[in-house]
Amino acid sequence: MPTPIRLTAGHLSISTELNDTVAAQDLKKRLPLKLTGYRSPVDYCCNVACGLFDPAQTQIGWKNGDISLAGGWLAIFFDGEQQSENYRGVMVVAHLKESQIEQIKKLPDSVKITIASENE
């Protein structure tokens, strides 16, 4: 069953849901999580401790709006979907709506991000 979460960065607050993957359920146990995100041309990357995941649930590439947790990084992808087919091992744990992607794109180059259960 999906788990409602809230991403907060400055004055921006976005609701989404963690999916049912092993990685998403492991992330749920670590909430609330406070991270620093750095903007790249396609995402915000946040260094985060590696957690549990099932390699069979990984995929090649991402969709704009995917939130991925793999290899010690949490990535919030806002662009680059068309060029992402060369990236293997993407572990998607949540996805943003198009309007939320546009909000994420407006964040500064470095931002403090909190991910918490919607109930907190």
C-alpha cells in the first residue's frame, strides 16, 4: 500500500506517495529525513545512507518526476528522461505530478530538503 509523504524545501511543500518497493519501505522507516540537495541539469541529488533494496525492482532510466534512491543518493528528477536510457540500476521510490516538477525546478542550486510522513 502506498505511503503518503511530504517533501519540504524552504516554503515549498509537496505531497506524494512512497511506492511498495523494498527501497521505499526501507526509506519509510528512516523518516523524517533531513537532506541537502544540489541541483544538476536533470535533478536534485542528496547524499543519503544506503538502504535495503531488491535489485529486481530497479529499472533502466527514469521518468521526469521520479524520486530515486540508489547507490547512496536520493535523486529528484525534473528533466533528462529522454537521455536516461544509459542509466541502469535506477530505484524509483516515488513520483511527482507535472505541476510539482515545475515547482521543484524553481528551487535554488542548493536546498535543505525534509522528507517526512504525511502524518508528522
